[in-house]
Amino acid sequence: MTPALTIDVVTLFPQMLSGFLNESIMKRATESGRVIFRAVNPRDFTEDRHRTVDDKPYGGGPGMVMMPDPLVKAVESILDPGARVVLLTPQGRQFRQDTASDLALCGHLIIVCGHYEGIDERVRLTLCADEISIGDYVLTNGTVAAAVVIDAVARLVPGVVGGEGAVENDSFSHGLLEYPQYTRPAVFRGMEAPEVLRGGNHELIARWRAEQAMSRTRSRRPDLLKSNNDGDNGNDS
Ligand code: ADE
């Protein structure tokens, strides 16, 4: 099978990803040939004896900054004309479900992980990379953020998640949170699973779920309803 998506991760810590990629759905995505994951280490593109990838920031300040040369060379070693390059940084636009849908279609995704205080600005300029943040908090290691992005993107590749409609009803995919789910037993610690879900009337079930999705979204995430009405979900691609 021709893979629908190749994901390259440029990281100083490829081992951090291997456990995650070798379990569960990500493992099956690779085994089925739908997704290919590869890791590229910028240290392999250094030229000095110590394999240096970082240095003190110009202008002073705490921490170290990732040097441009090893990172750019690492990306260039795998770059092809159709590839999308994404730089993970807290300064990026926010990663959302629609960002994941968009990236799942790109064919070749290159994710560049930051570490230390940040990445030399010239990396972004050289690679024309899209900067993405997974949330308004700072991680010590962008490889953790890469795992989040990979999971959200790879599960949207057709066939990766089993069951018809498995991803279509996700929270956020229609701009709403998902309705509550129930399974057996019918009564758990005195709490009954809604009768309508056990009754088998698909029309009533669909109506109940739509109402629940709307009321949950209204009470928990009214911002989602507002951004839908505005026609602006805060994301630009
Ligand atoms: N690296 C450090 N913090 C990050 C964040 N919030 N999103 C993406 N990459 C990061």
C-alpha cells in the first residue's frame, strides 16, 4: 500500500517518540502501511567533535538557543517540493482539530521540535515553516508536542482508526463537543444509561445526541459556538 502520509520528526530525542509510535493505533498505522514515521536527529548534521547543536543567545539571557545550521541541514536532508514544514513552538498559531485535518492531507509532513530556550529565528525564515503551538503553556521539549500533533493527524488518515464514522463524530469536527457515550452495563452504581440509546430507534438516538452535543458545548465551551457564528475559528489555514 502506498502510504497516505509520511511524517518526519526532526528531534534531538528520537527515543522519546519510539515508545509512543510502537504502541496501539500509531503502531497499527505503520504496520498497515498507511503512515510512515521517521526521525531525524540534527546532531547527525553537526561538524564539530562535540556534535554541538546549541549556543548562548546573542544579546544575553538565560538558557541556550538551537543553532540554525544542524537543524536546517537535517530538514533539507528529507525535504521534497510537496512537503509541509511545521515548527513546534509556543509562539505559533494554536493547533486545533481543523489544523490536524489540514495536515493529514499534505502527504509529507516534517515536524521540527524545539528544545532549550528556543530556535534561531533564521530556521523559520530559511524553511518558510508554519509555526504551531499545542497550547498556551511552555514545554521543556517540543518532542512531547510532536507526539500530540502526530496522534491527532495520523488518526485522521483514512483507515487508521477503525469503524465507520469513528472520526467524523469527534469533538470539534462539527464545531461542537461530542455527546456523552455509554456502554454496558445498563445500570452502573445506580446510574442508568439513557433509555433512548438502548431503544434502537436511530432517529431518536441521532436527535438526542445532537441535543446533548449542543447543550454540552453551550455550557462547557460557549466560545466554540461564538467562533462558529463569527465564521472565525481563530485559525488561518
Ligand atoms: N515547545 C514548547 N512548548 C510548546 C508548545 N506549547 N507547543 C508547541 N511546542 C512547544
